[in-house]
Amino acid sequence: METAKKRMLSGNKAMAEAISQEMERDPNVFVLGEDIGKYGGIFGSTQGLIETYGPERVLDTPISETAFIGAAIGAAAEGMRPVAELMFVDFFGVCMDQIYNHMAKIPYMSGGNVKLPMVLMTAVGGGYNDAAQHSQTLYATFAHLPGMKVVAPSTPYDLKGMMTSAIRDDNPVVFMFHKSLQGLGWMDQLDEAVGNVPEEAYTVPLDKAAVVREGNDVTIVGIQMMTHYAVQAAEKLAEEGIEAEVIDLRSLAPIDKDTILTSLKKTGRLLVVDEDYLSYGMTAEIAAIAAEEALYDLEAPVRRVAVPDVPLPYSSVLEDFVIPGKEKIYEEVKSLLEEG
Amino acid sequence: MSISEEKKTAVPLEKMKWMYSEMVKIRYYEDQMVEVYSEGKAPVFNIGAGTVPGEMHLATGQEPAAVGMCAHLTKEDTVTAPHRPHHHAIAKGVDLKKMTAEIFGRKTGLGKGKGGHMHLFDPAVKFSCGGIVAAGIPHAAGAAMAARMKGTDAVAVAFIGEGAANAGAFHETLNLAALWNLPLIVVVEDNAYGISVPKKASTSVESNDKRAGAYGIAGAYVKDNDPVAMYKASEEAVTRARDGQGPTIIEIETYRFLGHFQGDPELYRDKEEVPGLRQQDPILKLKKQLLDSGMEDAEIEKMEKAAKQEVDEAYEFARNSEFPEADDALRDVFTS
């Protein structure tokens, strides 16, 4: 079989390419946020844009999240397609009114007469000792509130395809990218942060999970880093003859129930893994879906692994303890398979 | 003739007539709303009961701010308004029938009954309002950005109360708008109270136009709730914005004849205050100016009648409109 040479990009370059191609395609697309101009975004997701499109369409803002996210809303209502960057998701506290009271609600309160075709992209995730105010994922905080699509792609391919979809979508999309998956030179170098990305523009749906590894013995659902750790755990389990099916959720809202339920019918066992807090979170939501719609497919109680309801600690020994890793997932699956 | 009188006479008669007619329409609209809102709320006042449930913030007495500014705007210009929005909506030309139907919670309303009185959206005339203090200011800035990016000469106006000028959104957005030289005008309606708290107990400056200096932009102050002075100040600000000369803060001294909301016991102000304010009714003052300029009583009456008829028709439309189906609540979260 002939193997074509694959074009490899880091996560942040894949995102920047998507934004650039959409800016090229549609003059209504523009980008605004802190350090997104010459710096290219603190996590590199806007690199190269200002050189191509100039400061009129790539706007470095003051540290005024309420003002610039609110302005993105006002511009989107006028038919523009802004891509605003909230540097760290943890900073939502200074601007959440604009996000959930306005961005998420104006389309509904207007009876669908006002559209807000905008993207709010933001960096999530820990694992690099940045402590409690710069390490959260807050997936569930956003996914809980109706009116926003909330996506969190795990691969460079999906980062590009889902960013393209997000920009073209007529609804507000919260686009969460994981710092560890951006391919940054100043963080751990992960193989998963680089991947095949076609050059031409393409879309990946905003409401579909992906089965990234097939198996019959257990279903593991994760997102972003947890998906990658689940795949790593699954490889180790495979050495022992255990075949885990791994689902990359990709989209938190809307959530793709069908992919999860189809897998559960096959495996009968479910482990949900999350880098967000345990209680009231994504793991609970998926456990509820399983309980409501697949209870009789289950051969054992649902297992959940997530950050155990503490703020993210600084010291490595503490942080490594609370953020789930591949070992934890491996052990949890082994224990789950002994049940029922 | 003093300078101020000279300025007043400089306003075209057609504009004076338009402002008068709109003020009458607004006043009559709010007066009708007082009646409609009370339906089903006696003998016990229950905010969730009656023909129009929920909070109700009326703008009776605050008409000059809205008409003096909107006299210079077209439907291509954007207006954002706060929780007390009827005067701005009417002056901006929002569809009065759909607006009233929305307030009545009917499916013919602007938001199909999903928004209500504080959340009116009419994209046809670029009007919106919301229930969070100061939140509309950045939205107006965004509309101003969009206008500039599209290469039009449209401007955006954020109407706010004086209480909102102490919120972070005000300062963040004015800095940003000044920095980017946006065609934004913030109109601060000083009705003397943020719900119950008097301005002097909330605000570190005498008037918010003085804060313009902090952002390096223009500021103007309009005293005595004067629609003609508001017209002039707005004309300068809109011209400045359209010419690419940047944002303006206008503060207008206005009067809130009613409570913060209907049902407000108003224990925070002297019982004599409102009758005193009503003595200085801006509608009566403008009517006198029209008469002084040579208009006939009969012509003014005809204008008043037409304005009131439009309001009556809007209320009738709303009252006769259907409620939404219950499961319509599940629609419009996302546009497809």
C-alpha cells in the first residue's frame, strides 16, 4: 500500500490555519482578544494572522474581557463573525455575564430573530503546575448553561475541522482547546499534540463523538487529555487481552448520546473520565444518560474518574494525584471488569 | 436673545414636532401600561399575576433622553437600552404592535413571548435591550465596530441609567471605544436614583460627562430634562461619531415620575418629590414651545390623537394575540 506523505501540524497551527482560511473566505470573520496580534495568541492559536490580515481584523484588546466579549456579541448581532479569545477559561469570572446572560440567551429571548454567529475560544487544562486559577477545564460549567455549543477537540485534525465548523455555525460556540495539545515549545512535548492535518479547508461536526478505538469489553468515555490517556490505558489493557472501546466525546453540548449508547449495548460496561471536577459534571451527565437509557445494557455499575472536588493544586505530587492519568484509568477498568 | 434660546430656535420645526409626537406616544404608552399592569394584581399584588406579569420599569418623565437622541438616528444606527426600555424602543421605531405583544407574552411578540418587557429585540431597526445593568454598552461598541468594518457611517448608542456608570462594563468599554475611536455614544439618564440609592451616594463625580476626560473623549451635560437641549447635544455627538471623531458621553438630568418598578413603595423619597417633578413636565414645556413657534392647538391635538391611536392599536393587537404553545419553549435555543 502506498503511504502518501502526511502533512503534520501542531494543534495551535491547525487552529490558526482554520481561522486564517475562514478569514480568507469570509470578510466578516475577525479575531479579537488579548495578545492575539503580534504575539500570535499566548497558546499560538492566532499565529500568523495579523501578518496576513492586519490589525483591522486581528485586534489586540486591553485586559477588558467584558468589553471585548460584549463587543463581539454586538458585532455578531450585526452579521459579523467574531472569534474572541478568552485567554484562560479560568478568567470567565470577570466576564461571565456577557457569556451566559447575553451570548447564550439573546438568540432565545429574541425568539430566534437575532443570531450570534461567534466563537469564544479559550484555553483549558492543567498538568503543568499553574495552580488553581490557571489549570481548570470547566467543561461542565459552560455545558450546563443552555444556548452555547461547547466543544473541546482532542486532535489537530479536529481542532482545525471543528474550528472551521464553529466559525461557519450561526450559533455561539465555546471552543475549548487544551493547552497540552497545542504543541507549545514551553510545555511537555506530547505526541498527541501533533497530527495529520489536510491543507484544504474541511469541517468536522460540532455534535458528534468519535470512537477512537474499538473494543468489546468496556467503554471508556473521555475528552481531550482524558481521551488520550484512555487510549494509552487501552493499549496496556490490550496486552492482557482486554479490548476497551474509547470514545472521544469532542462535543459537550450538544452531547452525542447515540455514540455512547451504541457502544454500551456492545460492551455493557462504562467508565467515564474527566479532567473537570467530579460532582455535577460531565461524568455525572454521562452516567445519568446510561442510567436513563441503557440501564439494562449494563453489566456493572458505572464508574467515574475525575478531579476529586478540590481546586487544582500547584505542587506536582498533588496535581498528579488529582488529575486522572493512564494508570488510574487502567486500574479502574481492571476493577470494573471484575464486577458483575 | 440668550445663547440657549438661540440654540432652541435652531431646531427644525419638523424635528420639534416629531419629538413632541414621540413623547406623547411614550407617555401615553406608559400610562396605558400602568393600567394594564394593574389588571389582575388586586386586591393582592402578586408580581406574577395579571395581564402583564413580571417586573415592569416605566419611563414616564424620561422621554427627552430618548427623543432628543433618536431624532438623529436612522434604522441603520444601533440602540441598546437597559431594563427601562420603552421610551428608547418607541423613539427608535420598534414595531409597537410586536413590542406590546411581547410584553403581553404572546406568540406575535418580538421574541415570540420568550423575552418580555426587559428583553426586546427588533433587528429591523437595530434595537435591543436587556435586564443586566451596563451590559448593553459593550454590545453597542460591537455594533459600532461592525459599522466601521463594513464601511458604513452608522453609529451606535447605549442608553444607560446613572447607576450603570459605576459598573465595570462602562469603564472597560469606554476605554476600548476611545482607544479604537469607535462611533459610540453613551447616554447616561440621570433619574437621580439607582432603584433607591441617590446618585450622590453612589457616584464619585457630580455628573458622568466629567468622566469623559478619563478616556480622552468628549462629554456633554444636559440639564432640566430638556428635549431641545438633548437634541442639540445629541446632534453634536452623532455628527462627531459619524465623522470618525470618536465616542461621546452625554449625561442628561431626567426625572422618574414613577417608582423603580411598578409596585415600588418608594419609601426612599419624599412624598412631595414627584408632584414637584410633574410640575416640570417636559411634554408640557415642549408643547409651549410649539405653540410659541406658531403652531395651532388643533394641529397639536391632531398629532396627539394620532400618537395615541397608534398606541391603542398596539395594545389591542397584543390583547387579541394568541399565547405561544407551551412546547414552543423548546425552540430557538439554537438556530438551525
